[in-house]
Amino acid sequence: MSRVCTVCGKGQTSGNNVSHSKRRTRRTFKANVQKVSYVEGGKTVTGYVCARCLKSVERA
């Protein structure tokens, strides 16, 4: 599953794990995307939508 929102394009970002001793190692933050069907341009479309866009998109 490609973890990219089909509405806004939000995807994976990167950052650091920080241990108790403040050592930093790279990690990824994945977008919270769900597979839903929604209305876009008068048609019903199935795609992956992030949690923030779920509130604003008209669901089918």
C-alpha cells in the first residue's frame, strides 16, 4: 500500500529517534491513510485518504 493521500498528497516524512542519552538515529513518520470511497467531480472514487481529509471530503 502506497501511504500517500490521494486528496492532499500527504505522505511519509522523516525525523529522528532520540534515546535517553540523546543519541539520534533516523526514522520515518507514516501518514495515517485509510482506504475510502468519496465523491470527486460528481464521480465516486476509491482511494487512500488521510485522517485530516476524511473530515473535509464528501463521502460516498
